[in-house]
Amino acid sequence: MRYLYSCPLRWSDMDANGHVNNAVFVRYLEEARIDYMRRLAPGGGSAAFKGGSVVARHEVDYLRQLVYRPEPVTVELWVKKISAASLTVGYEVKDADTVYLRAATVVVPFDFAAGRPRRLMPEEKAILKEYLDDAAHQEGAVAG
């Protein structure tokens, strides 16, 4: 399953070349990822997805220019890999007929009170598995 986030474009997102700046694309990914993680939190007193996380790595392929327009762009997001203490999120920033960017982010759950990374809880892993893409299922991308 994939998560879809409708991301508005802002006039200030453009750079001197007249297209969305590369750093702004990373902000779009962040907005989609945070929205996704907040919606995953199950509520009812569960601790799943309540703490913080930090980004350990971004990998971005810029494919096409995106210029300002009033219509939002779609950020499609899925889980590529789940390990004991991190997850890798995949993205496409796109319209119906154009993919502007493909990216991946390694996210590490973090205990800010203790000042260190933490392991994913079994409940978190179970919820994240719903968003593993088909290729990840076939490759056995769920670890420890």
C-alpha cells in the first residue's frame, strides 16, 4: 500500500532558475513523511509513533523540473525496508503523467529524553508492514 500526500506549491519554492529548488523538494518529502507518521499513530494509549525520529540518510534523484502552478503535487510514499532500529521510506513526487523526483530516506526512531536512537517496537513494525511495497515483500525486506 502507498500513502498519498497532496503538497501545495508556494511561489517562494522557486529559485532563480524558475523551478522548484532542489532543497525545497526535500522539504516536500519531510512534509509527506511527517503527515504519514502522524496518521500511523494508533491512539488509545499506544506508545507507537509517539516519540521522535531523526533522518540518517537521504538519497534523491531529480528527474524533471517542476515550476510553480496553483495545483498541488502528489508525494507518493511507501516503506522500502524495516530493520530493528530504522526504516527506509521511498517516495515519488509526481502528477498523473510526470514523475519529478524519486527518493529514499532512512529514518531512525529516537528517544530524545535519553539522547539516543531506539529500536522499533513490534507494534510499529506491524503497522509499517502495511506500507511495504511489493518488491520489498518479495525481497524479504523485513529484518530483526
